[in-house]
Amino acid sequence: MKQDEKLLRDNIRHLIRHVKQKKLKQEEGLREVIRKFMDHELDSLLTEGQTPDIDPAPNKSTGINVLEELLKKIIPVLETDYKSLTTDNSQRDSFRSHVINAVVNTLTPAKVNTAAGGDETEASEALQEEIEIDLGTDDEKFIDIRTDAEKGADEEEEVEEDPRETFGAGVEGDETGRNMAYQSFKKIESSIIDSYELLSNEEDQELFYDYLIANLKLYFDKFEEELAGAVEEPTNQAYDMAKEDPAAGGEEMGGGEEEMALQEYINSL
């Protein structure tokens, strides 16, 4: 009796393998048909002198065109640094806030200067130069009576301010995220300024500024979704069958599974 049962199990395993191979062949045949159809359509297009349009048309706004080129340079840099912050979500939140704040702080003076015009800027520079000249005259008259030891002690007490503190002023968040944002922004700051200064049209400047901030936020959302791994892993029927096949894992099948496998084979005939 046991010998007959073992023989029956072996036969069912062979039947399962046969069913699986048959379905794989059907899938391969379907892929081949699709591939031939696509090749035929492509040949038809080329024969008629029509080639696929792979180069996107320029945007109607110069500001957007300049921004697009800028994003190609800075987004890969931000993505690499952002995705390296994996210990805690607060690090990435801080990175995001500090980068966007830095962009705003960098471009706001440029926007103000453009709106104010050149005369006011020149007057401000002249006033600053006059103040510096006056201060220089007073410094030349000052007599320092401290000893060398006292001068050395005062210099030790003067602690140079951490530039990262200045960078993160007014923005709360994790310090690691802030420090990484500072490092990352230094890599892209000049590119942002250079791109903005290419534009003299006010409408182009406004579009560039608004769309830059919006795109940074959207890309950070995209990076976060990719880190979350929310996308379900693709699969196919052949993989599912192989995973469920007890013979592949060396496990014995139960009676119910044997009956289902046998019925599936009969239905496929």
C-alpha cells in the first residue's frame, strides 16, 4: 500500500512539472508574438520616414528651460545625500527644510536687487565704502595698551562661529540633517545663482523661482516614497507556481494539494 502511495505521489509531481513547463512555453510564445508585432510597427514607421520624437520640445518660457537644465545638475546631488540619511525620518525632514530654506535665502536678495534697480544698489555700496573709510581712520588712531599675554588670552576666547549654525538659523530640525544639507547645498549653490542670473525678464525670474521651490518639494516627496519601498514587487504565474511546488522545496504534499494539482493538469488537456 505504501509503495502504491509513493508511486502515486511521484506521478503527480511529474504531472505538476509538465503543467508548469507547458504554461512557460505558452508565455514564451506570447512574448514572441508581441516582439514580432513591435518590430513590424517600428519597421513601418522607419519605412514611411517617421521617426519617434525622443527630444522634448522646448518650453515656451525661457525661465522654465533654464530651470530644467539646472534640475538635471542639482537633483542627482540632492538625491544621493538625502537617501544617505537612513537612521531616522527626522534627519531627512531636517535636510529637506534646510535645503529649501537655503534656496529661498539665496535667491531672495537677488530678487530684491532686481526689483530695486541699479541706482539704489550703487548708493548702498557708496555708503558702505564711506563707513569703512571712517572706521579705518579711527582704527589708525587707536593705541592698544594690552600686554602680549592679554592679547593672546583674548584671541583664545574668540571662538569662530560654526558656518553650519549660520546656515541653519531660523530652521529647527535634526543636526545631522542640517549638517548634510549644508554640505549638499555648497555643491549646488553656485549653479542655482548662475542659472537665476541668466534671466533678466521678470516673468522668467518669477517662474524660475516658484517652479524651483515646487520641484524641490516634489522631488523630496519622490525620494521619500522610493525609500519607503511601498511599491509591490512584480511577479508572474511561473514564479508563483514554482514557489508553491512542494517538490522544489523537498516538502511532502498533502492529500488536498495532490487532488488540486491533478485536477489542474486534467483541465489543461
